[in-house]
Amino acid sequence: MFKTLFDLDSMTSFQDLISHYWPHIIFVVSAVATVVASVHAAMTKKDVRAATGWVAVILFSPLFGAFIYALAGINRIHKARVTQQRTGTIYSEDVIEHVLVHDVVPYSGQQFSGLKTLGDHISDFRLLGCNTIELLSGGDETYPAMLREIEQARHSIALQSYIFDSDRIGKKIAQALIDAKNRGVEVRVLIDSVGSRYSHPPITKMLVKGGVKTALFLRPVIGLKLVYANLRSHRKLLVIDGFHGLTGGMNIRESFLSEIAKEQVTQDTHFKVSGPVAHQLMINFAMDWQFTIQERLSGELWFPKKGVDDFIANGVPLRCVISGPDNTLGSNQKLIMGALSLAQKHVRIQSPYFLPDLSLIAVLATTARRGVLVDIVIPGANNLKLVDAAMTAQLDQLIETGCRIWRSTGNFNHSKLMTVDGVWSFVGSSNLDPRSLRLNFELDLEVYDQALAAQLGQRIDTVIASSERVTLRALKQLPFWIRLRNKVVWLASPYL
């Protein structure tokens, strides 16, 4: 009885203490949280603008600012867990020498020899020859190609996508994967956790019910659903039997099919590859898969050995370039900036979300001022209105330096393409915005091939022919409230 009375008395005293001193307690907690968060931001952020911005948010929003920083400002992706080092090679040393590209001059000219060296330092992957690459236009060409590859698979299928909708084309591809699993093919599907929520019910239910091993990349922990919301896997790839693959910028959704979307079809570009570069695609998938569910994919099933006779003589030199908020941070941007610094004639860029940071703007501006023709194509009608507003807010910084900005007409184009001097190309999942360059896990291809560069150049030029050029005069004539709105949205561009 005395113990009960003592407990009640202690509880009452504690409640009285809280009710009497709660302002002081909140002040102390807020001060400690502010100091800890500010010190963490200053010590861990490598970009002084990011560090200054976060410290300002933390200081001017006591407690609340520290809470926001804890959710969105801390990189919880440990480098050791997602390091992209090779777990082994599938080629014997003599075959490795056969497919390695040591000199790109025969493919691109003397000016790009330094870019190859830069890529060797930036990427975990080496430049490999003996590949084929085929451009696929939109969902009308990409999805049938995916279905054919899945249906022809004999041993293994690895599919990774940011968005995999549970719509008509999504269900058709999912059923093809289930059928492949039922005929004895090993199948793995990895979908981004945020991207999986674009359709309801999610496609994962159909895949899991069909027996396909499926996982969500960065699946949020219960109670901490916002922790990883700002970090996403934007990679898209399909690897068949370890030697054939598709990759590029396309998600899996019916809006890319003209048969379904009709006149509202979304445009995009994807690529089909065969050869040694597929091994690099498979390594990327295997590392992401192991990071996600701790299952290691290895052996002949996923990495089949190939001999010299299996390769394409005089094939295309390709390299995978992976980037993300880990030890590959900024790999895509560094390679792009390196290519721009070497450009001599013409740079063509097509991007649906074009929000380069100051360093990339500076390189683009310097490239144009050197006399290089720089054409940048962005959508006339963007599917993300806030992103379009932010994009518009900074176009003047490029136009005044000589870059030509074009707003395309017609349907929204989701393609991410870049060519330099008609010989070097950079294609894949990366947009030229803060999310792709700093936050997302991305996958791109570096290509030394005049034929592909010419094909991409013609594709971009065709869009330019029907586009409207953006001028400084037109930007200045926008109503003040629109220009102000655009600038306000631009301030939040890293989180769009």
C-alpha cells in the first residue's frame, strides 16, 4: 500500500514538474537538437551551399528545423553497404583483354582520349567493346522488345524499374515474368519503394502471388516512412541470361503506348544492348538486390562465361555509369562536365527535367562561349508543373551566355539524351536536375559510336525543327507574379 502511495506521489510530482517547467524543457531540448543538427550538417555536407542552407533551416526553425533535417537531410545510405565493387569477373584474363577498349581515338577522335581516362577514374566499370546497341522509340518499340526478351529467356531474368504500374501493359509484362518463372527461369524483380505507389493495387501483389521473387528498394521501416522518401532508385534495366539487356529512361506504364494513350501518348527513348556491357548491368542489379534483401546472385546462372566467338567483332564501346547518394555520388555529372569541356563543334541535350546546378551551368556557359553550338531541348508542356516553373526561373542564366534553349511542341517527351560532336553519347535514367545528380540512384550508358550519336542527333534535331526557341525577351515579358512564383518554386528545386 505504501509503495502504491509512493508511486502515485512520485508520478504526481513528476507531472507537476513537467507542467511547471515545460517551457524550459522544450527550450533545452530545442537548443540541444539545434546544436547537434547544425554541427552534423556543417561536418558532413560537402557542398557549402547545402551546408549553409540546412544550418539556416535548423537555426531559424528551432526543433522543427532539426526534425526536418533528421528526416530529409541525413544520408542514411552507408557507402559500405552499396559499394559497387566487382564480386568477381565472368571473363578469363585473355578474353578480358579482347573486349577491353584501351584507345577510343579510332571511334571518336583524339579529343576524347582524355574523357576515356576520366571515365576510368569516375566509374567502377571499364569501357568494353564488342557490344551492340539499338535505339528503341517509346513504348511501342520498347515493351514488345521487353516481352520478346522475357519470352526467350532460358536461365535468368533481372528486372529493375522506378515505376512498374499495375495497368494493362504492366500486368502483361508481369504475366510474362510469371510464365518465365513457371517454365524454370530464375526471375528477380526490384522496384523502387516510392515508385511502387504510383498505381493501386501495386504490381507487387500480382508478382508475389505468381511466385516471382520481388523486392522494394529502400522499403521504409514501420514508423519511419519518411526517412527514405527523398532517396529513390531511378534505375531501369532488364537483363536476360546475363548477356542481353534493355536500359534507358522508360518506366513501365501504359501512358507510353499509343494504342492505349492515343493522342496523349508520352514519348521516350530506350536502348537494347547485347555483349559484355550486359555483365555490368547485371552487376548493378546484383548489388542493389543484395543491398535490398541480402541475397547474393552469383555463378553461371546470372554471370555466364563467354568465349571470344560469342562477341561481336568491331562492336560498340560501352560503359555503365552508376551514380547515387553513396560512393558514386556525382559520377554522372562529372562525366557530363568532362564531355562538355572537350566539345569542339556541337552539344545536343534533351531532358524532361532540366535544373542544372551552378557548376553545370558554368560549364555549359563556358562551352557556348568557346564557340561550341549548345542546343538544349526541354518540354513545352511538362507533366510536372512545379518542375517546369523552377526550370523557367533559371533559363536566362544559360541563354545570356549563348546556349540555345528550345521548348518542344506536341506531347510530353521523357527522353534523357546527350551527344557531343556527333561521336560521343550519354543516355539512360539521369535527368539534369538536383534529384538525379545528388539524390537518386541512376544508371546511364557512355557510348563511343558515331552511328548512334548521328541517330540521336537527328532525333533531337527533328524535335528542334518543330520547337519554339526561348528568348530573354520572352522570359522578361512574363507577368511579374509568374516570374516571382517561378523563383519561389526554384528555391525548392532540390526536393521537387
